[in-house]
Amino acid sequence: QQPVQSPQAVILREGEDAVINCSSSKALYSVHWYRQKHGEAPVFLMILLKGGEQKGHEKISASFNEKKQQSSLYLTASQLSYSGTYFCGTEGTGFQKLVFGTGTRLLVSP
Amino acid sequence: GAGVSQSPSNKVTEKGKDVELRCDPISGHTALYWYRQSLGQGLEFLIYFQGNSAPDKSGLPSDRFSAERTGGSVSTLTIQRTQQEDSAVYLCASSLDGLSGYTFGSGTRLTVV
């Protein structure tokens, strides 16, 4: 079952923060986050595993609430380069394929 | 190679013709995935190969679609008797194992006219 992302779209000014949520109706083993710029392939951002810690690099971090089957992606002090569509991908057990979410379009303006 | 390579990058075909799409994954990556993405839409799973295990074909939309992976490396996705609804970008990805992120290729844009 496809995870649901919210919001569907968000517009930010450079320097503002954003949170993107990903919810699943199934128990999750892992959550991946990807960013896709227009006309390009998705690029891997990070993976969160069941029982793991909150992950982050630079000003992008994520959390994983196993009990609620939810993950959130935090974008801090957004930059123009953050613009794109963000997808979460989930798997119910390890070593399976990802089911990708509905996507969140992010536009960062100057 | 340095990344996942897909060919051709663009393919225009007539309705009813067969097409073959190729994916060359990162060397050493045991897992290989095919997804497709229609214009402005999300990523739809098609098929997954993991090492020597039987592939997970649960996402193939019809029996017109098939895929194989030879020697644990290169994969070919074949669409027979193409239909207009097959038009999409077909993305291949590979990963080192089931716990690693996916590296996607640039995709093949298929247009059925």
C-alpha cells in the first residue's frame, strides 16, 4: 500500500524551514528519502531503519516513529538547491523493494 | 561503472511494436529494481532482482511486460505489443544490499505513438 505524504506541495522563501511527512498503514522496517529535480532521476538522501536513530546531514534530517508508522523529513534554513519533489520509500521487511509515497513538491524562492 | 547506466535514453515506438530497455547497474550491486514514472506522477514498482533469488515480479502490470537479469549484472526490460498507456519514464536502480539506498539511472523515456 502506497504511503501518503503531506503536504502535497510547499513554497518556501530561502532560509525558511519545512517538514514533510510520510505515513504508512503497514508496519515499517525502513524508510528512505529521495529528492528528484525536474527531468532528473531521484537522488538518495537517507535511510532510517527500525530501531535506529534520527538521521541527518547538513541541514536535512529525518525521524522515524515506528509505533505510528510515520517518518518526517526536516529541511532547515532552506536553500534554492532544495527545490524538487521529495519521495519517501517504505518497506515492511528488510531486503524487499521500496513502495514510494505520493511525493511532495517543494519550491524554494529567493 | 560509476553509476547506473540506462539505454536508450529516449525511445519512440509505434503502438503494437516490442521494445527492449537496458540497465547496467553499479558493479557489485546485488539488487536491481525497475520502476516507471508517468508524467508528474510517483514511482511505480515493476520488478526486483536480488542476487540469485527468484525475482519479485509483483509489480508488472500485464503479461506484456517481462524482465531478465543476466549474470547478476545487466538487466533488460521487454514490453511486447506496446500500448499508449505504456508511455512513461522507465527507471532502473541498483543497491549494494537491502539496507542501502538506491542509485537510480537517468531513465528511458518511452513514447508510444
